[in-house]
Amino acid sequence: MTTLTVNIDNKKSEKAIKAVLDALGLDYSVAAQSEERPLNKSEQKIYKNLKKSMGEIRAHQRGEIQLRDATELLDEL
């Protein structure tokens, strides 16, 4: 048995592929769109930065750290 994974973004193309598979008498399954794929390097970097930022926000909300306000940030620029 061979498994083939095809990612289709276009609904019209998806219908055409399903029709071909049906015509050939092949079994197939359609997975939910929420399947995760591995992150590429730039996505990993963004994810890491967002995760760090959320951790800082939570620490600030708990009173563990003090974050800069917008005026301090603009003064630094």
C-alpha cells in the first residue's frame, strides 16, 4: 500500500482530484485543514520571539518585572 499526501488550497482543484480518484476506484481520505506542518526557520524565529514576549507580558502581569512604557521606547529610538 502506498500513501500519497497532497496539499490543495483551491476547492475547485480539490473537487477535480477527488473526481479522478473516484474514477480510478482509489480509496482516499480528506484530512482537516488544521494539520500542522513543520515550521521553517523564519517561522521558528517568529514563534520563539512571540513566545518570549508572551512570557514577559505574563511576568509583568504577575508583578515580577517592569516593562518600559511607550515614551521610554520612543526616547531610545
